[in-house]
Amino acid sequence: MKKINFIDIFCGAGGLSFSFKNRKHDLKLAVDIDKNSIETLKKNFPLIKDKIVNDDIKKIIKNTKYNKFKNKIDLLMGGPPCQGFSTANRQNILNDPRNDLYKYFLEFAKIIKPKFILIENVIGIKNKAKDILNKLENLNYLGDFRVLQASDFGIPQNRKRVFFFAVQKKYNAKHKIKKFFSLLDNFKIDCRQSVLEDALYNLRSLKSKKIKNDRFNEYYESGLNVEKIKHYKSNSYLKNINNNKKIKYIYNHKARYNNPRDIEIFSKLPQGENSTHSSIKNIMPYKSRNNIFKDKYYKLDNKKVSKTITSHMKFDCNMYIHPTQSRGLTPREAARIQSFPDDYFFEGTISQCYAQIGNAVPPLLSKYLCMAIEQIND
């Protein structure tokens, strides 16, 4: 297998980079403006800390020291912050400054001229697909895109994201693009389907934290940031995301604070039901606006895939109620649903951890993206 030299812009906590690194490819540079994400990446890839940079893409493209990568990079990849295109965004999407961040990504591509380009984003980016493909064409690339569903690749989550893939025209681009997406279709056939209970398997039961805004103390009953495991039990999904490694510690398995009313709602709501269910009619605080807030509360169903893990969890986890415990999901549970291995540690407050996890590309999906690129990287 030919080694891939790659750069990850808007790298976040490293979901996209993880499998490329894990498969022994060479990360030359990872950049993100979020300090906590960068600290997470450095924590999990300590041997390449000097290649992980906390900076703004607008400054990166003006820094001539990165010109050294020109014509020396096989793959430039990344996920420009996507909230401006999110269908869940209730703000003025047209004027959101984040809408233009993909242009800076392409500007960096123009500078370093990688062989391949991979861009991940939310479904809303399809509105800009023609512009992105035209800009790639002007840079002498041929590109295409697909919507990939995470659950098709054995990830227990309903998560649809757009992936653009482009190849410099001189590298038999049309053939490689066709083969890349064909390989991904083939991988899906062999993937074992997983559901929520596969991801939550054998994590210790917790209760909500009892003290609000208590950021500095930990309590065993509500979970610990680092907990040693005496007898780790696994299943096929966990063996897959952990690459069959022996797990000695569970990280970031901490429940956040919930008020008594929410805990009562969590306990009464059946799995798979939302705010409109009759079981919580008498205590539902938003029942007069059910048409707006029907998903204000949602209890996940153990036998189905999870709803999309998003950065909204940093505000509350009321839309991500644990199926059998009266609390929201912990960062570790969200990370498992995203297919991060159990020994992947997230730096920052609990809210910052949720944001990093929700914004990430699932590592198990990145593995298949990596395998497809390996097979066309001749």
C-alpha cells in the first residue's frame, strides 16, 4: 500500500484524520481555530503535536511557510464549519459568515495543489455544489459529490453528510472519481448493521449530576472523566471501533446536570417518543407550542439507530435522552455512537466535548473513505 501524505484543514477533534493515521498514513498538517479541538488532537496523537496547529484558515493561506507543501501532498481534506448551511439553523442563513469558509479551503488547495481533495459538509451545502465544482474546475480538478448515510457503514446513527471528492485532471481523474464512489458502494454491502444498544453496551449506569454549574468536582454516581476498567466487556461493534485493542480506561463518561422536572420527564417518556407523548402531558412545559417543540424532548430507542449526534448537545441533551436511564447521553456515549474508540480522550468542559463530538466525521466512516483512496492512489 502506497503511503498517503495528507493535510486536514478544519480538522476539529480528528474524526476524519483518525483512520488515515490509524492506517499508517502521514499527517503533514492539521489546522483548526478551536483550541479545545486542537488540544484533543494533540492528546490523542502526541508524536505529531508539532504538526497540529491552532490557527485561522484566513491566516494560514497568507503564511508563505506552507508553500513548502506545493505539489507534495496526496490529499487535502476537511470539513469547513457547516452551521451556516445547516437545515436546523433558524438564523439568517444567507448572511452567515461561515458560508464562505469553504472558499478559503479551496484557496488553500490552489496554493498547495494536492492530488486529491475531500470535503465533508451538511446536506445544505448542496446549494453551493455547482459553485464548488466550478471552482474546482478552475483549479484544474474534476470533482463530484455524494450524500453518505453513516448507518450504511455500520455506524448506529442516522447521519447524512455530503462528501465532495476531486482529483487533479492529469491523474486520470474521471476514472478515479468513479472508482472512489463505486468502492464506497461496495463497502456498504459488507457492513454489519448496528443499533444504539450496540454502542451503549456495558457502559456503567449513571445518574444526572446533582449540582448545577459545578465544573470542578466529579462524583462517582454521575461519572468520571477517567475511570479504570477491571473487566471490559465488548461486542462486535466495540471490537470494530476499538480495533480489537484491550481497553483499560473509559474516558469522558460523565452525566451533566438536569433539573428535577426534566428527570421526571426522562423517566416517564417511552423509548422513541417525543414531547407530544401523553405520558408527559401534565408536566410538559412547552405543550402550548407542541408544533414547534415536539422534539424538545426525545428518548432514544435502543433497538434503532440514534438520531444525528450534533454540536447542539453542548446546550442540553434533552433531545438525546438515554433509552433506559433518566438522563441525557454522556460525551462517551455520544462518541461511541460516532464510532470513536473508547481510548480517545476529549479535552475541555463537558459542553466543549459535546461540540467536538457532534462536529466530527465518524472515524468508522473515515476508515472506508481512506480505504477507497488507498485503492486509487497509484
